[in-house]
Amino acid sequence: MSLQALLTRAQLTLHQANDLVISKLSSYPVFHHHFNDPTSTMMTLSLTYLLVFVLIYLGVRSVLLKYGIIDLDKDEKIFIDKPIHVAHLKAQCVAVTKNKKQKLTYEIEFSPEDYDYEHDEELGTTLGLLKRKLYHLFKVSDFYEVEGLSGFTLDHVHVFHQSGRGLVEEHDDEALCLLDIQTGDFVRVLFDCQEL
């Protein structure tokens, strides 16, 4: 098929689409005067097509984001209508030494003093604060004392989402609610003491 034939076919398709849009829109009284002259017809059609393309783009993008096919850039902010901070969660922990594994469970509550006022206090506490709380809870545990785990630092605390996805240090400044953790959820925690 030649280029000329392709262009002719595209023009024919565009004219058919324009006729369809004009017939549908002109059936509404609001749009009668929009099709009185060629300039207003062209402007109305252009804005209609633009609106359709924007809606298609936003729809496809939201589906791709929902299913995790694409991710947002770090700089791109998501508007949250009503931020829901994490008030409490359960931490299912495993402490691993060279010879032993010990399961520990902690119920952690967050008060307004724990909220991150530096970024946005309405989003609640951050992953970094959760790690610090877990670190201090583990350091006062019987297992820590019995095993004599000197040298244990915050770097030995590894937090995982309940789905199993690791929450790395890069997310320490992010609010828990932005990491898909909600009130009442649980997180998995590894206290890695094998090298101590």
C-alpha cells in the first residue's frame, strides 16, 4: 500500500470520526452553537479528542500503577485524600545467631511523639523510627542478654513487608503508610546476629 493511499485512508477515517463526534455532540442543546462555523467546530473537536486521550492515558496509567507494572518516580508525589497513619502494628521477628533461631513477637504502638514532623506529621511515623524501636526492644530482650550479642547495631535489623518484600534503608525516611503498611498489619523482622 502506497503512502498516498495510506494518507487518503487516514483522512477518510478522520472525517468519519469527526462526523460521528459531531452527530453525537450536536444532539445535546449545549453544543448546537459549537458547530455553527468551521473554526468553532475544529476547536470543539480538538478539545474533545484531547479530553478523550487524556482520560485514556490516565486510565491506562492508573491500571499499570495498580498492578505494579510501572512505578512512580521518587520525585512524583501522590495526592492522598486523607492520610491514614499507622497507629499500631505487630512485628513477627526472628533472631538468628550462628547456632540458634529465636522467634519474638512485638506489638508496637505509635503516639504523636513518634510522628515525623520534619516531612509531614499527618503521615505518621517512618520506617527508620520503626527500626529504632525494634532495635531497642531487641536489646532489652532475654535472648539478647543470654546470647551476649555485643556489637549488635541498627544495621542488623532488617524489616520486611508482610508480603515478603524487603524494606531497604533507602525507605527509612518514608512514612509507613506510604510503604503500604496499615494499622493492624504485621511486618516481618530479621535480627541478623550471625556475624556477632
